[in-house]
Amino acid sequence: MSATVIGVGAATGHRLKRALQAMVLPTVLLLLTSYAVWNTVHGSRGLRAYQQRLQELQLAKADLGRAESDVTGWQQRVDALRDHGLDLDALDERTRAMLNYSDPTDIVVMYGKDRHLF
């Protein structure tokens, strides 16, 4: 009778061992798939990182637009100071306004403090 019990126990152990061996490959493949999916979403080149890069690109484009408008403004100012575009009367007027000088022949028009010309 004990040989029969040992035979049943060995058969059960053999079935258990085969079941575990059959589960190893699917488990490994499931873990690899889970790792790949997690990296697709959260990895350094994943979907979240892509969205963040798109936002940074939009901010950089906005900064570029502001910088280009600043460059255009400064270019216009520099062009106005060149020989071919220099208006000596405007330059003289602006210089005296900035230095708070006046010529004895100037006509001075007083205005209130809340109405600045520049």
C-alpha cells in the first residue's frame, strides 16, 4: 500500500513540475511585454517624454518669435543711425530731450507729468 501512495505522490509531483515548467515561458514573456509597455509610456523616449518635448518646443518657438521681433526692432534702430538714413534733426531733438538741454531758439511747450512724450 505504501508503494501506491508513493506512486501517487510521485505522479502528482511530476504533474506539478510539468505545470510549473509550462508557466515559466508565458510568465517571462508577460514580464518582458510589461517592461516594454511601461518604457513606451514612461521611458526617456516614451509618450510622456514626447509630450514634454512638444511643450518645450512650443515655448522655444515663442521665445524665438520674441527674439526675432527684438532683432527687427534693433535692426531698425541701427539702420536709422547709418549715414543714408540718419535724420539729423530727429537725432538732435532726441539727444536734447534725453540730456534735458534746450537751444535758446527752441519753443518749449510745457505739459503735465502724466503726459510723457517718451
